[in-house]
Amino acid sequence: MGSKLSFLPFFFVLFFLFSQSKAKIDINTIERLKGCHKGSKVQGLHNLKLYLARFGYLNYQHTPNHVNAENDEFDQKLEAALKSYQNFYHLNASGTLDGPTVSQMIMPRCGQPDKKISHKHGKSLLNIVSHYQFFPNSLRWPPSKSHLTYAFGLNYPNAYVPPVVRAFNTWASASGYFTFSRVDDVTSADLKITFENPTHGDRDFDENVLAHAFSPTDGRFHYNANMNWSSGPGPVSGAFDLETVAVHEIGHLLGLRHSEDRNAIMWSSIPIGAVKGLNADDIQGIKALYELNN
């Protein structure tokens, strides 16, 4: 009986963490929280905690003696997390939820977390400051997998295939290392591209999340089916560019995390109607990860 009881606290911690990962963030509430700071207690503040936890800045523990993500109190841990977020996005690290911080938070973005970083590069061989980042343990594809196959889900629209093919060609050309080929069988492909509903069983989409992809060697890449998409090429007003988002998410599939360089494709957010491509930081990152500089 004693062994069963000792298992219960661990079970409830796991249940809490799982339920928090599934909780949806109300982005509109975050807009209404503008001006909040340490000591504030405002209805809906838990949405800010969920946001910062979702993207790697906050890890509240569900214990009786610790403020957790279920309440609406702005405590010291939340302030520290907000400052970390503001530093990452080159904002004034005041710890107050000011206008520029809110504007960044509501920007359409990738669902992959920003933090839990294992590597941050300082200077390249050319003495250019770079901001690319890797997953913990520098996850990457083994040397035997420089050629990767990809496939589209059964319900993936044919009209939306060319932008993703162009994105793979971009990474092949820039890396000088990876090659990619399309196959029909999505189950056996190294990389799997699908459109998914916001709730789809893994890292569900919040309302401002465009897509997400997983680290090597998982291979999953999901577009948010609820967004308005454009197959381009080129910018289309009122729609998100499939190719731009694909280049970003393929970067995750290859092992890059979000960059702190706002001009990099691996910057986490992209405005509607915008088009973007690889820059020097992205290329330095992939070459450093796979030791291609020599």
C-alpha cells in the first residue's frame, strides 16, 4: 500500500505537466494584460505564464508551496521569464509586459520553443556575430543520412507541393551537403509534411502558431490547416507564404533552433504577406552543426 501511495505524487505531477502542455493560450487576453508587472494580480494572467512556458522560458512546478501556472499572480519567477523573453527578442528587458513585448508575443510564429538551448555561437571565422542555435545535445542526422526522403500526407493539396519542393532545394543548395528526394510512402519517408487541425495529438497549435517541426531524427512537419496560405512564389497580401514557412521548419528538421537574428529564416515569427529566405546566420548554423566549414 505504501508503494502505491508514493507513486501518486509523481503521477499527479506528470498529469499536471501534460495538461499544461495541452492548454490553449488566449492571445487576445495577453493583449489586454499590457502594463502588468511584478506584484500584479489580474484575471487571465495565467495565459502569459502558459505562453512563456510553451516557448521555453518558464517551468512552474505544481506543488503546494510554489506559485504555479494556474493562478493570475505576477511573481518574481514570471518577471525573470519575461525578462529572458525580452532579451531574446532584443526588447527592453524591464520585466514589465509593455507594448513592444505584447506586439512580439501576438506575432504569428512557429510553435517550436525558443529556449532550452545547448549551443549559442558567438563569432564566426569571419568575425561576424551570429545567433544560430542548436537543440540540446546538438541533435542532428547521422553521416549516413545526408540524403533524406520526404513525403506529403494523403490529404495534402497538390497545389501546395511546389513551395515545399523549392524550400528543400534551397537548403540543399545552401548546405552543399544535404540532398532530398520525394517519395510516395509517407510512413517510410524520413520527413513527413502534413496539414493538421489545431488539436492533432502532439504539440497542438495555439491561435497564432503557423506550423511546427521536430528535431532530428523525428521528421514530422505540420502546417496549421486553420491559417490562410499562399503557394506564391512571392508575397500575397492576407496570406502566409508556404515556402517561407517551409524553409524555416526544414531548418528545425535538420537540427537548427530559433535564431536571435531577426533577419534569419530561423527567427521565430513571420508577418502575414511576408516572404523571407536564408541568410548568413542560417547557413553558418547548418555548416557549424554538421562540421562543414572545412
